[in-house]
Amino acid sequence: MKIFRHRIDLVTTAPIEIIDITAQIREIVAGSGVQNGLVTVSCLHTTARINVNEREEKLERDMLTFLKRLVPRDGDYLHNLAPIDGRDNAHAHLIGLFMNSSETIPLADGELVLGEWQSIFFIELDGPRPKRGIELQIMG
């Protein structure tokens, strides 16, 4: 069994942002030489997440609206009274309760096994941020 690791660094530009990382992951998988196995995509942050969903412009706008309504940024949150890093970001941590910090996707014949409409997203919940990290582990 071969294990291949790779890190993706991103810059985010919005308070809540959905970034399609599918093409980057496909390129890294192709370079790994692994043909059959699994790729685990892990977010290295508590205020950002990884998600598999449909890439469609209006749906992505609906997702942003939903997340902003689910947990409003200006809520009365105890975490914001004394944030560890100076950021009033309780809303981002709370939204994260409903999402995954990682996704594992099968590989077959060197390709990601995704449905016709599925894409892999990095979802920023507390941006903008100058540096965000995603760890990939490809095994097979």
C-alpha cells in the first residue's frame, strides 16, 4: 500500500465563502500514482469545513444565505466576550457543528469516485483569512 500526503494552502476573501477544490484534488491524485484506494481531504481549522455537494451558482448562493441565517454573526455568544485570537467568531464555530471537517472519497483507476453533480468544497466560515490549510492523504 502506498500513502501519499499533500497540503493545499488557500487564501479566502469573504466572511463565508465556498471554494471548489475538486480540480486541485484531481490533479494531486493524478500525480500521486495511486490508482485504487481512498483520498481523505481534511480541513486544518475549526472555523472552516470540507463538504461534498453540487456545484451550481444559484445553489451556492442559497447555501451562503442558509449558513448566514442558521447562525447569525451578530448573535449574543459567550465565546465572543473573550475570544482566544481576538476574532468574534462564535458563529463560525457553531455553524461548523453541522458540517464535516473531512471527507473520504474512493479512488478507482486513478479517478475520484464522485457522482455526476458532486464537487468537493472548502467552506470558509470566518474569513477573510490570508492562509488556510487542507491536508490530503491518498492511500491505495
